[in-house]
Amino acid sequence: MPIVEFKNVSRIYKSGDHEMKALNNVSFTLDEGKFVVILGPSGAGKSTLLNLLGGLDSPTDGKIFVQGKDISTLSNDELAEYRAAIVGFVFQFYNLVPTLTVKENVALVKEIASRPLPAEKMLAEVGLSDHLSNFPSELSGGEQQRVSIARALAKNPKILLCDEPTGALDSETGVLVLKLLLSMARSYGKTIVIVTHNQNIAKMADTVIRVKNGKIRSLEQQSNPMSADEVEW
């Protein structure tokens, strides 16, 4: 069942008399509960896609439907409500609050989410029960990314958006974090959308969207995606 639909979506950025089409008349649908990879080189438009789906930006033209609701017409306040209720974010550089403990960083979602999951439960799920009182500076990069995954899932979102979630990690730690991310998202029935340039991650996806020069070059459905253990990293 489709959870996301982009219909003829364009995003144009203006600087003086200059226009740059970050996205150009893009259309696609995403099914609920699937693992989706948006693949493309730098400047292809993939982060713009993620920002539009996450309610961080609005299209210049076209419509974006999430669970049947057109989010392209929402006000800033309505977009804030949408972000709080529907989407969780995992970023490349963790975005943890350095003055808060691990538990406090995850528990922050209670301030915005209407149906959050317990911070301690989610940290236990990512194997960090022994680090609840630690500060981010006391953790490795992989551990910090696990905290950010726990925080994103603690919001109990419908869609988990990940922007190069393993980009700041070494390959071994990146694989571990990716396996954890997929396992957690599958267990909790989330739709996962990952922006990356890593072809290996695409091998694990149900759906691969290839983006170049602001356009969808291909959309591939993979009936038997590889597991992280099967991929040669």
C-alpha cells in the first residue's frame, strides 16, 4: 500500500536572476513498510527529495502525498506538526545535544511526539543500556549513531529518513549500524528511506530510486534484496 506519492514535483532555488532546478518534474510512489534507497552523485537532487518528504522544505510545483494527505500545501506550523508525528530523522553527524546524557538525548522526543516510545527501552534495543548516563563525547562514533537511531525510533514515526547515516563511520562500524538500523526499523514496521551514494546499501533495498540532475533516472523494485551479511563491503 502506498504511503508516499510524489506527483510532478519540482523544486527551484533562485539567487538573483539565476534559477537552479534541484528537482525537475519528479513522480513516484513508495509502499508502506519498505526499505528505500535514493541513490545518486552529489548535487543529483537526492537530499532535496529527502527534505521535501521530511517537511523541511516545500515544492515549487507539484504535490506530495503522505498517507493520502497533501503535505505540499501545509503551513510552517502544520509542517512542524507533520515532522513531529510522521517522520524520524537519522543524520550523518548524529546531531546529539552535547550537554545532555544519552538517555536525556533520546527522551527529548517526548517534547514533540504525541506517542513516544520509552527512551530506556529504545536504548536497550540498540545495545546501549550501560551508557544511559554517558555524554555524547564519551561515546564512539558508532555508539553516537546508535543513540541517534534510538532517538529517531523513540518518536514512533511512520517513516524513518536517513541522510548518509554511515557516511561518518569506518566501513566495519557502518555495516554494524546499518544492520541495526534495518533490524530495528523492520521490527517496528517503519518505512525506511536512505539517501546515499553507496552502491552496496542499494543492494539491500526493496526499492532503489536513482537520481541524476534533478530527475528520476530509474526506479527499481528488488524482489530478493540482499541482507547486510550477504553484501561484500
